[in-house]
Amino acid sequence: SRGGAGSNAELKRLRRAELDRSSELLGIGDVRPLGLADKGLKPNDLDGIAAVRDAIQTIKPAVIITFDQHGLSGHSDHIAVHHWTKTAWRDSGSKADLWYFAIPASLAATFERKMEAAPDKTIGAAVDVRPWGDVQRAAIAAHVSQRYPFDLNAAGTKALLERDRYVIEGAAGPLCYDLFGG
């Protein structure tokens, strides 16, 4: 989102600059912000669902990734985006695999801070992202106005960030290590 509900123009500009910097670091060239206020999104918002559906139909992705049903952190906007994406994917007729970024319960239990977690048995993919760890941490750190709940250099956080883990919508098969079919 562009900043807190009722945010001033400076915070909105800062949030956009953070998004642009993070996207640049990750090599994402096509960023489509919706310009919505923080903490104001609703799971059944038809305009939000339509915006995601339009993006799916325009881009025609092979893979779609969004938050799990808990929004990963429990943030109400993340939960809304989960619902928008799931509904838009279903309604669009897309053949793309729909994956939910998730933290397995066994790993979440190692942190003092409570995290929304997925049962370990539901994890369908574990992608080794260690080769991009420095870029990943820099992209997270680029969001200076937002609080990341962990010290990015702590041992437990490094373990969390070594692999991105996902739950697939629908029937899960054996654990895979590549979201594009591997």
C-alpha cells in the first residue's frame, strides 16, 4: 500500500520510493501499484478483485504468488490481497499455478515473535534462495518506513530467509524445489 490510512504526502512518496528501490534490486520491471491506503482493504472488494483479475488476464503469468490466508503477518491488507488473488485467479480461468508464500510451523516456533504459520505438511515447495540472500535482505531493508519484525542478520532470520516456502492451491504433490514445475 502507499502508506498508513490518512498518511501525509511525504509518507506516500517515501513508500513509493521504497517499492521502486526494492523492485529495482529484485529485477522487477513491471510494478503496478493500485494506490490504495494502508489498513483499508477488504477481502470482498470487487474493485480489488477486478484489478488483480485484469493483471492476470493481461500478463498471463505461468505462476502467481500471493500471501497465505493469514496474510503471513496477520495484516488485514495482506489477508484481503490473498482473497482478491485467489478469487481473481479462479474467476479468470488462468492455467497458472497459484502459490501462497508461507512459513512452516516448525520454523515459526523457533522465533519469540508470534507468526502466522502453515502446517509443515502443507508446504509444497521450498526454493533455495541463498544465492540471492544479499539482494533479498537489501530489498527488505529498502522498506525503511515499515517495520520488519526480525533482525535480518540474526541466525534464526537467516535460516528463515534461506528458502522461500510455498503452499499450492488445490491438490499438492511431493515437495518441489522450483515453482515452474521442478
